[in-house]
Amino acid sequence: MALTAMNLPGMAAAGLPQAVRRGPRHWWSSYLALLRFDVASQRNWLPMFLLTQVMFGAGMAIIYGFYLGAMAPQAALYIVTGAPTVALVSGTLIGVVTMVTERKLAGTWDFIWSLPAPRSAAVASTFTVYTALALPGIAATLALAAWRYGLHLSVSPAALPAFLLAGLMSTSIGFGLAQAVRNPLIVNVIVNVLIFVLLMYSPVVFPISQLPGWLADLHRVLPVYPLAQVIRASVTSGIVHNLGTSYAVLAAWTAASWTVTGWVVGHRK
């Protein structure tokens, strides 16, 4: 027999829900509530996340100047415009993965998943917070690095969508990775390896033409090089070519990260 309010007359008196809330309005209200929760629960960590990005990006740009000494303006421009990618990927991987791991250990995700709110709203809230926080980190890194080398950047209207896509892609990969791998120790190892590869082998602060052909082809389908190209094209002119391919690669990695995240979150108990 179907369970209805007529079968269970005491349901209303007991305060039990008679229907599951759903629809765009419920999703939006849940998203806003979870967004407030994310900001409030991480208010002490978020400034450190921003500082980490700036230290990675501007710090690496300045250190390269010490290594290389006097540089031609073109070389300095390449380093300056590559610094935000180093800042964004390193800071996002550290920040988002640390946040997800701490919530796992504290049982916070179990609490969030038990709320009468769509899990997609919780994921979207986290993406929003860290993507928005990536923007001032990118801008600050560019400003500090450009000031260090005395360069003048030509910021185009494409800067905002480029920065948004860059931040969203990095946040998506970090979140998907941290949710997909259950063991926090393994996640930390993966993150450290990725940051090492980014700093040492990715063609971010040097032209991709310097790499062997097979390694250059590999980087063209990995997200870091296209990310650097998108950011570089938004603040310079005449350096980046085939920009549409870079946007397509970033969009593909973002979509893949969302798919993994959606599958993992949907199957969490």
C-alpha cells in the first residue's frame, strides 16, 4: 500500500515533511545558504589562500630575475605573464585540496550531504568561493611581477572571462581530485608531484618551442600550458596564437572535472 498522508495521519503532527522540495528556486536558496556557510566557515583560511597564490606567483617571477640577471624585455614579459598561472594552479591545488581534506577528516562533508539541499549546490558554492578568490590573486601577481621588471601590460576585455575560466578550471580539478581519492595522504602526494611538475617542466615561463616535440605535444593537451596561454593573451598582444584551441582544452578539462566530481559526490553515502 502506498504511504500517503491519509495512511499516516500523524505525519503533520510529528513535523515530518510531506514532500521533497526541489526545483530552481529551492536550488538557488540552497546555494546561497551554502555559500554563506562556506565563507563563514573558512573566513580565517581564505586570506591565507590568497596570500599563498601571490607568494607562489610573484615570488617565482622575482626569483627567476635573480637566476637570469638582466633580461630582454620579451623574456621578462614571458615570465611576468606566466607568473599568474604558477600562482593560480599552485595556490588552488593547495587551498582547495586542503579544504576538502580537512572537511573529510572533520566529518563536515557528511554533515553537508545530510542537509536538505542539492549536493550540486554545495559543489557550486565551493567553486564560486575559490574561483572568485582566484581573481585578485591573478591581478596582484601580474601587478607585482610587472612592477618588478618595469613592464606595462595591455589588459584586454577578454581578461575577466579568461581569469574566470582559469580559476574555475583550477578549482574544478583540485576539488574533483580531492573528492575522488579517498586517502588524504595519497592526495597530498599527487598534489606535491603536480606542483613540482608545474614549476620545473611546464612551459609557463618559457616558450613551448624549447621542449622536445613529444613533450610539447603532451603539454598542449594538458591544462597548464593552455591556461598560461589564455591568461597571457588577455594582458598582451601578438604573443599568443591559436587561442581558440587553448580555450577548448580548458573547457574540456573543466567539463571532465565536473563529470568526475558529480559522479563521486552523487555516489557518496
